[in-house]
Amino acid sequence: MKKGIRVLALFGLAVIFTASAAFAAPQQLTMATGGTAGTYYPLGGAMSQIISDNSDGKVNITAQSTGASIENINLLAAGDVDLIIVQNDLSDYAAKGTEFFKDRKIGNLTAIARLYPETIHVVASKDSGIKTFADFKGKNISVGAPGSGNEANARQIFGIYGLKYEDFKPHYISYAETTDHFKDRLVDAFIYTTGAPNPSIQDISTLQDIVFIPIDGEMRDKLIENYPFFAKDVIPGGTYRGQDEPVETVAVQAILAARKELSEDVVYTITKALFSNLEAVGNAHHKGKSMKLSNALDGISVPVHPGAVKFYKEVGLMK
């Protein structure tokens, strides 16, 4: 009889211990970021650590290096990762089944927050004589790697200005190749979708005189109306050598997104931990300084996760 009581007692303790352990264990999540040499990976690593440390033990996030936005969306769709950093224009294509996701809508992608702007830089060699988009005709222009988000942005912007690829000589090359081609005078101008300052443009500006083509006024308004994932932006004066005055332009946004299947409580915890610790994120990575609660929904055109909605309602950002 006593032996039976001991067995029951031990069994009871085991049950209590197991339930307690299950309650205390943080949910293990993976955040897909980008290449180790880019911005997404170190920023994602910093956010993952800070959110995990300030989640009251509810989540533990691991940052994973990837091929960035398009790969991240595919990983999320397959359920292989839980969180992603992604350009908001690409998330828009995925949710609507356009561009790279034509006839293949991604139904489980939801937004948490806008992180920072990825500014459109339209740069030309001073020697090329290019001062406006009309001057691109007949010139050699780098539009980005084939199938890239950069190339899609270039096509959208040129279209607003009434330009087709047939009007000039498009070069479908990467950022690294563009830098080399520009230095060797093989291209006259290029479009980059990138954070400012961009190291490659800084490098180019030290070797030759460059000019920045603005995107402003009525044409900018028309661009944003047609493609609402763009937002007004400015390259501050002095960002690059020889660029003393601010340049009006547009930007897409790097956003944090989540699998729709994640619970409301988990995403609420992530959102609250992120915005309660922005100073730490900014200290960990300079792009974190661009993150503000007031801008958290800027440029987001996909559904916001209910957990993030709950937080934004609490702080008065959503009704």
C-alpha cells in the first residue's frame, strides 16, 4: 500500500513538473533575415535577441541568414520560418499574387511593423549630361538584377515617367556589378533601392562626380497613388560627396512580418517587446534608430496580424 502511494506520489510529481516545465518554456521561433553582409541579418539578430530578452520568457527567437525578401516569403509560406524581414512592395506582390508571385497568392503573410525606409536612389554620372528622367533616352542604365525587387521598382518608376526599356539600354546587373560598370563608364546611371547612405554609392562618389535625379511633385504623387507601398522620402543633404542639397525621392519600407498561424498572444508579446525597447535596438544597429511607433504602419498594404493590432489599439495607433 505504501509502495503504491509512493508510486502515485512520484507520478503526481512528474505530472506537476511536466506541466510546469511546459508552461515556462518559451516558444521557439525563427526569423528569416538576409545575407550576412547586408542589413537584414545583423538587424534581425539584434531584434531577435532584444525581443527574446524582454518577452517575459514567452518567446525565444533565432535569426537565420537567407537570400532576403523573396526567399523569406517562400519560407514563410511553407511554414519553415515564423517571422521575416521583407520589403513592403514584395509583401504586397505576395498578398495580391502579382509580379514574382503571379497567380500564387501567399495567404499566411501578415505584418507586424514597418522597420525603416529603403530609399530609391536614382544616380547618374555628371559627365552623362543626365539631369531628368527624360534624359535617360538612349543611355546605358542599370535597372538591377533580373527578377529582383530593385528591377521591379525601376520598371514602376520609369513607367510613371513615360519611359519604356526600349527607350534606353537597360543593364540587368547586380549592385556589385553596377558599381564596377559605373566606375568603368559602361553605364551612365542606375537605380538602387537601398538604405541611405549606401556604401557603394559613397565609394563611387569619391571617384567621380555624380548627380541625383529627384522623384518629386506631381509625378511622385502619381507613383504613390499607383503603387501605395511607396512613401515620400528625402536623401538628406551631405549624405554623399558633392550632394550638398536634399534630394526628394520615394522609399519602400523594410517590414517585420509574421506567419498568420502564430497566436495573438505571441505576436502581441513580440510587438510590445520590440516597441518598448527601441533604444536598445537603435544602439545595437543604426537602422534601429529609424524605427518609431508613430511610423509603425507606414507603407503597410497587407493585413496586420491580430496580435500587433491588439498592441496598436492599446497605444492608440489603431482604432
